[in-house]
Amino acid sequence: MREACGIFGVMDRGGRRFGCEMVVNALKNMYVRGNGLGAGYAVYGLYKDYREYYCLHVLMENSDVKSVVDDFVNRNFDVVHDEEIPVNDEVKVVNPPIFWRYFVSPRYDLKDDYVVEKVMEINTKIDGAYVISSGKNMGVFKGTGFPWDIAEYFMIDEYKGYIWLGHSRFPTNTPGWWGGAHPFCILDWSVVHNGEISSYGTNKRYLEMFGYHCTLMTDTEVMAYIFDLLMRRHGLPIETVAKILAPPMWDQIDRMDEKMKRFYTVLRMTYAPLLVNGPWTVIVAHHGEMFGLTDRIRLRPLTAGEKGDLLFLSSEESAIRSVCNPDRVWTPHGGEPVVGRLKGRALKRVVK
């Protein structure tokens, strides 16, 4: 069984920013995990001059769409700055769309929820426009090509951040196109994924009840919305969320003591539509935290490593060793998250 896409994440838990070299070189090491039909990066801490504003990265199929997006964004946000995302036109990529970024401030309270609502409106109501990134002081850069091509195209060597996610795509049953490349993002939650989500239809329908709409024709999109719903809106820690997405089997729950049996029964009954079936591994990031998680029987690989303050998560140990000599490397258990957090900084979780 082929293990498909290559995923990689690196975080400096001391908050120091660094360039893209490690993530690009790690993906080069996993060359056979991609076929040129998609790649991308998420970087945290890159927009220091506009750190207090949401940054919308919008993919637009043509200039006519841009005028519609401009009108929508200006009607619904205070725009402090906007510009075309710089690209290197000398890099040969297939049918590149227009990429524009808007640094914006919402005009209403419950700002995160307002931004999510407007992102969904753009994605569902403006034909040919898709928001691929919408967080503060972070951004997603992705497209059709190999990881090194996408890195050169977006000139990501000019950016620095304290968390980097990278993805090399090997699509098997969904199309290879610019919007369908990874990472997937909502607000500052970004996800790279290796595998197949066979529960996509059930997960998608449940998320629609909370205002999330999947438009990017790739099953991974549900993962970004699941983490936003459970961790931001419902205020759950990743240790609990892991038991929703990859819960113990019912026969295991039956053998637990009464307290734990009740806990896992309530989780499985309350969030049954968010159980994620199929072979999968994800690396997820948001400000202050990066974590990796596999399905409960590890049908897709995940390796973790540390070097000082650096935490690495990868499809392969060889990719970690290609960029550093780690202090330690280990294989996490299925369904058990590996979590990295900024030192000395508590994470706020507010239920809305």
C-alpha cells in the first residue's frame, strides 16, 4: 500500500523566526511522495508590520473576478493595505491564477466568527474566487507543482516564521489544482494531510450545520474546519479533540473504569459525525502551537524529532535527519497527538 503525500512541520518553541530552507529541503528528501500536482507552505510570524490585522490570501481565476472580490472586501471590512502577492514569473508553473492579499479589520464584534462567515461567502458566492488563508500574522502559499517550484514561484525564501508547514501532494481521487493543494486554512488554523478521509461526506454535512462549506474539492478541507470548530469555538484541547477524531473502539471503552467509560461514551455520542475514518495523518498549526496526529491504527506514518527548541513532525525520519542531527526521534502511537507549544505562553481557549 502506497503511503502517498509528504508532510513536514517544524516549530521553534522559543518563538525565534527562521527561513524556509529546512522545510523545502525536507520535502526534497521525500521526492517520491509527490507527483507535481500540488504543494504548499504555511508560515507563522511573517507579517510583523500588520500583525494585528487579518490577512486574506485570495486565489482569483481572472481579473474580472478580482473586481468583484475588491468590492466585497471593501464593503465588509476596513482594508488597511492590499497588494498582489509577489511571484517569480520566470518559474514555469501551469495556469497560475491571480493571488492577492488584503490586510483587513472586521467592523463588528465576534471578529473571528465574522471573518469565517465572510470567507465562506467569498468561497460559495463569488465564482472563481477562493480564500486560501485568513489568519493574523500568517499566510499560506500553495499551488500546482512540486514543492521546490512553488517555493521559488512565491519566493518564500524572503519570508521568516517560527512555524513552517510543508506539503508535497500525490492526489489519487481528487483533482490536482491550485486551490486543492495543501495546506488548508481557516483563520490561523492550517492543516497538511497524508491519506484519505472516507468519512468526508458525513464530516462535511455536520460542519455545514455550523456554517462551514467545503468548496475546494479536496477531502482535507474538512480537517481545517473541524479543528476550528472544536478547538476555537468549543474550547477543547487537542488531547480531547484527538479522542473525537480517532476514538478508542467501543470494546476498549467497555473495559474502562466507569469514569473514563462515561467520558469516552459522551464524546463519541456528542461528536459521532466528526469521527474521521480512513487512513490519515495530519500536522496542524496555529499561533503558539503545532501538533501531529494519526488515525488510531497508524495507517499513515508520522515521525517526531527534537533538536534543542526545534520540534519536527514528518512523514519520514529521513526528512528530519536530512535537515539536522536531532537530539531524539520517535514514533508516536496511533491517535495520540504530539504537541509543541511556545515556551512560557499559555494558550487561550474561549468558547463562543
